[in-house]
Amino acid sequence: MKFFIVHAHPEPNSFNGTLTRYAKEVLKATGHEVIISDLYAMQFNPVSDQRNFTSQKDPNYFRQQAEEMYATEVNGFAPDIKAEMEKLDWCDVLIFQFPLWWFGLPGILKGWVDRVFAMGRIYGGGRFYDNGVFQGKKAMLSLTTGGPLTMYTEIGINGDIHTILYPINHGIFRFVGFDVLPPFIVWNASRIGDERRQAYLEEYKQRLLMVNATSPIVYPSLADFDEDFQLKQ
């Protein structure tokens, strides 16, 4: 299988860095292919604007979605964006590796989504959710948190982790057609010892090698909604 890891942590020696390196080692040792976009090492620009494009539909007023549609027609995406889109086309499995910052993605990773998930090329024209461009592919979050599991339950002070991750899992991955696998989460990452870190690596290895046997998160299908996109009674 072909794995594409989008890595977003500024410190190479962080546990996020360890997880990405370990994933590459494990997957390649078992015959899989791996591509990594290390966004900080690449100095990826997360700011979405006219620099996304080599083409220009309207020089007087910038409408991002209109420019994305036009760039799709004329092959007008900037080289850095086009390269990331090609990695998405190539992969069977997409993994986001990141620390949970302010209950969401680090800015550099959110900016990657803003720039790369372009209308016309990645979604649009009825291609979303079940009919998404990436249907048949899998996606998974691998992340670390600063607090323990108990803080991220339904009765925890931070709220249910699955609710926190819903905008990413459903609003990004599922929206463009991916089958979304349950997240791999390292709790309280900066406060655990070497023994627990090693145990997490072994757990991550099993998750990676069992990707095909892992059931995706179940979301309602398009057929479950009426013409106003409300769940049918």
C-alpha cells in the first residue's frame, strides 16, 4: 500500500517526529511505500491567497474558489500545491501527524488543507462525502495531546475527543471521500516515560499494519439525507 504522511511539528526530536520516523521504518520494512511531507522542514507556506496559482481568472477581485476552479481547468496551480495534490492522488492511506493545538490542527497543517484541498480539483460539482474524489482511500489522524485521557471524555473538562476531532475527521477527510479510520492518540505526551513511549510505538505499529482490517468510523450516507440535506425521518 501507499502511505502519505503529512507531518506537522516544529521539533524533529519530538514524539511526533519519532512516530513519523517509526511509521516510515515499519511500513517500508513490511513492503509498503511511504511519502512524507514534513511541513516545517519544507517551510511550507500556510497562507492561502493568489500565490496558490500561476493562473488568474479575475485580476481585480480575488475569489479563492473561483480561482481554484479556473486553475483546475487550465492546470494553473502553483508548483508546491500541485506536488501535494499529486501525493494525495498517489496514496492509498493519508495520515496527519500532529500535536493537538488549541483543540485543532496546528496552523501550518490547517493552511496545507486550505491551499491543497482546492475546489474543482479535490471537491465540488457534487463530489463530496460518499461521492468524494478520494472514495476508496483511507485517512487517519495520529496525534499527541498535552493532557491525559480523563480530560477528553464526555465528562472531562475538555470535552469528548471525538467531538473535538469531528471537524477534521468529518469536515475534512470524509468531506472529500476518505474512509476515516479511528484516530491514534498519544495522551499526555510530554509527561510520560520511556517505557510508556515504547508501548505507544508498539501500539502504533499494530495500528499501521492493521489498516486494511480496521473498520472506519460510521457516518450517515448521502442517501440518509433529504433534498435540504436534513436527516430523513
